[in-house]
Amino acid sequence: MNKKILLLSFMLSVSILANNIKFENAPKNPKHRLPNGKNEILSFNSAIKDAMKSVVNIATKTIVSKQQNALYNDPFFQEFFGHRNLPQQTPQKRDNALGSGVIVSKDGYIVTNNHVIADADEISVTINGSDKVYTAKVVGTDKDSDLAVIKIDAKNLKPIKLGHIEDLELGDIVFAIGNPFGVGETVTQGIISALNKDHVGINRYEHFIQTDASINPGNSGGALIDSRGALIGINAAIISQTGGNHGIGFSIPIDMVRNVVSKLIKDGRVNRGYMGVNISKITEPLKKLYVRQNGAIVTDVQEGSPAQKAKIQRGDLIFSVNGKDVKNPSELQRIITALNPNDVITIGIERDKRELTKTLTLNSLDNSRTLSGNYIETDGLRLSELTGKIKKEFNIPYDTTGVFIEGVLENSQADISGFMAGDILIQIEDIKIENLKDAKRAFTLYKGRTKRVYVNRGGFILLLVTK
């Protein structure tokens, strides 16, 4: 009897507590039914079959010189670096990579990832449903976005239809088409898991679409399409501890693809707009200092830059470009670098809780890298002159010569080869490095070639091998 009383008392208390909360309830008695008729199969085949005709398989070959093989096989290098740090020993000619690409024009222009065709001496393309092998030539590459355009000599191809970034929403059904593991064209399904993903550490300019559609080795350069069959991204990378698919894949969004591909086909290169500011996000402690709560805060203005000429100041909050709202620093970077040098733009800024409008003419990002004459960016390294100020700041002996490595791009070849921020670059092969001019000349001379690079790290001279 006591147990029954206790049970009733408990149920009553639960009921009282539940009545204090207003839950949002789904409608009752939902219907359980097939999504179509009894003699029909739910299929996206008709929507994606045209897109599949636009995705190609890419194979590359790289010719490795006998001198490079001799260098890798030298016992001194093996002892100095250890086998795990040496590039894999290769025959004089080897298959280098398998990947995918997407046809964007009837006359043979194909977009893929830069890393799929980087350093390739031969590029072969096969089209879905055909055994014919085409030899492709490189039209242009852009390491910063990891995009490239190649071209084959063909007519009346099936170009893919391009979607629009503003049409994408979280939860949209998407399909990844590519050539995983070289097994041939494959389609996987998933959803858009996230948009505008940055700080992933893959490319310099990151604004990824994240998807759980299976993306595996060989899918790189392939298409991410929506359920209409329109291209919304180029598959670029996965996050995985094993090399297999863990449901976290990243695609370069269609707006960036459209912009970069257009520039590569037109000029063979990407020349980005440049404003000349260092920026940071609005943190919680900073929000009380600004009326607007979104945008990018200017932390520095580079000398001689368009921003300086427009009298932009540290502490300014940039909240719009050409009337379009800027949500955060990565979005500002994406907007500016999608524009062209000499474009005139209008930016909205907040200064001391007052809104101002500034007009400026963008410079070229390439020109900006030597605008101050103090630094350059090349081969994954940010290099600056070894000034007295740097020597004092980093406790470097006054008589030290070379070029200072300010930064190393994450996951770049320089990073893989072992360069570190704070190193002093002193020699490349037989070229002694005393200033940025020497460094630029040496990197240009040995571009794409395996080279010995000497650095001063805390007073010790190290020899690194990079390409």
C-alpha cells in the first residue's frame, strides 16, 4: 500500500513539474507511407546523370631526374634526415597521382585542384563512358585557392551547370562525384553539414562547404552538386586520421570557383585585389566598444597601401563593402580578393561609434607583397629582410646575415620540409642569400626543382631538402 502511495505521489510531482514547461510538440498521428508510389523507386538519377558526364578522371606522371634520385639515395642524406624524412625513392618516371576534374566548357576547359596536377610533367584525362585518353595542358594554377584549369583538345563536351552560393542552405542534399582510389567514376550522397568553414589549415583562402558525402583519395578535383545536378563546389580535402572517409569533407565553394576559373582562363593567373590592412574579429570584450557587432577590426594599416591613402585607421571596424554587409574578417578577405586590382570600392567603417564611408582603389595583391620592400611570400614561406629591429627583437647576433623567415604556410611543402618561423635563410644550393633579392632570384631559378636549403636556427646551421 505504501509503495502505491509513493508511486502516485511521484507521478503527481512529475506532472506538476511538466506543467511548468511549455514544450513545442510535433503534430500527433503522423502518416507512415512510402515517399512515392508502390511501383516507383526514389532516385536522383535523372537529376545527376548529366553532371556525371561532366566529371573526368585525371592521371598525372612526373619525370624525376637521375640527379634527384642520386641525391635521395646518398647515404649522407639518409643518415642526416632519416629514411622517414626523405622523399620516397622513385624510378625515373612514375605515376604521381589520380584525381578528378570537372568540364566547364564545350571546348575542353576543365577545373580541378591545384594539388592534383602540381609539378606534373604529363596529364592524362579520360571522360566518363569513353576509353579515349586525352593529353591535357595546364592553362593556369592558383595555389592559394588550390584550384587549377587544364584543357584538352576536344569539342562538343558536356559542361556542367554552375549553381549559386546564395542558394545553398544547411541540410541540402548533395552528391560528390569523382574517381576515388582510381576505381572509376563514383557518386556518394550526403548533406551540407556547414557553410563558410575557415581556419581548416588547407588553403590560404578558405571558405569551405563542409559535407558528409563520402570523399576519398581520388575525389580531389571532382564535383559537389546539388539535387538538381548543379555544381556547388570542387571537392578538395577530408579530415581523417586514417586516410578514409569520416564524414568530414570540404569543397571549394562555387563563387570562388567561378571567380578563379574565369581569371585563370583569361590571364593564366589570378591577380587579386588588395586593400592593405591587417584585421581581426570582434571578441566579446571588444563588442562594448562598437555599436555594430559584426565586421572586421583593423589592427594595422600597411604603408603606401590603398587603405592608408584612404585614411583608414587602426581600430576602425569595417562592416560593409559596396553596400554588402561584412560579417567577419574571413568574409572581408574573401570579398576583397575576389575583386580585381584597380577596382574602386566603397567601404563602410565605424570609428568612435560613428559611421563613415571611405572610397579607395584596390591595388594588386602580387604588387603588395613587395610594396613596402620588406617582405615577400614564396613557396610557402613569408620572408623579410633581416633588419636591426628583428635582430634585437629575436636576440640574433648583430653580424648575422641572411633573410628572416617570418612564417611558414601550414601544410605547404616548406612546412613538410621542416622550415620554421624564426629560421634565417642563408643559402639555396650554391647561391648565398643576403637579402630578399637574392632569395627571390634563387627560388625562381630552382622553381619546382629539388634543392638544398641552408638555414640558421638559433646559431646552428641546418640543411633542408625541399621542392
